Amino acid sequence: MRLEACGVADLSQTSDADASRQALDQFRQGDLAAFEALFREHQRAVYAWILRLVRHPAAAEELTVESFWRMYRAHARFEPARPFAPWARRIATHVALDWLRVQRPEVELKVDVPAPVCSDPAISAEIRQKTAKAFARLPARLRAAALLAVVEDQPHKEIAAALGISVTAVKLRVFRALRLLRKDLERQGITP
């Protein structure tokens, strides 16, 4: 017989939720152990998210550390009633966008552009290279939205939450990015 049928709730789910909320409360109060637990739990997801944006593994590692440093410094502004992951993703997004704005030209953006249908591999490679360079020339906020929407195929709602903007704004940024990409590629002699 199930416990719910007897009027007894499943205590494991309730206690897990209470423990999680308590850990988030402790983090908000500046508890270092709670922060370390959150770091261990969310480190991989934050790194993966940043890597999607910056496309540079070494930079993503450094930016992950910077993101968690900013999270720790902002612990008093965290609202324990809300989930930690979206808050962490938003901070990580801002760190990645800051890096994209000031990145040096020698750091090459690695964008995996789908290979065009072409019988000549040299032409195909040239188109991919020019497309990657065109992506790198986009403004950081347009590049982030376009990479996440077009290359990573992330849902607009998730992108909006990470960037701290509306879904409509995401669609507008992606539209503008694609328009700029098209113009850039046409200047390079490629008809998209």
C-alpha cells in the first residue's frame, strides 16, 4: 500500500527540498561550506554553458572560476526561494559576454559551422573559415544570442533567461546577427 494513500506524505522529497532550501539560505548568509557544495554541484554545468558562449576551453575554465567568484561576492543578493542554477547561468553569461567584448584578436573564436553541401572540400573549408570570422566580428551580445540559438540550437526561452532579456529580444538579436552575418559574407563574396 502506498504511503500517500494512507495520508502520509513522501518525506524523502520534502526533506530533500528542505535541505536544499537550507543550503541556499546558508549560502545567502555567506557560509563557505554551502558555497563549496553549490560549486561542486554546479561547476560542470556552468563550465559547459560558458564554453558554449566563448568556444575556447581554456578561457571557459578561467571564466568558470570568475563566475563562481562573482556568485560568492553576490551571495547576499541571492534569493533562496528561487533556484540556484538559473541565477548561476545568468552570472556566467555576463562573465562570458564581458570576456567576448574585450577578447584579443589573437584568440580565435571556434564556431562549428555546419559544412555546406559542396563537392570541393577546399571551397567548403574556406566558407566555414569565413563564416567563423564573420561570427567573430559580431557584437558580443548578438554573437552570444546567435551562437546559442543557431549553432547550439538552444530554446529561445532558455537563452532569454540566461541573458536576462525577453524571448522577443532574443529573437530580435538573432535576427540582427543573421542579417549582419549575411552582409559580412556577401562582402567576402559568399552568397548565403
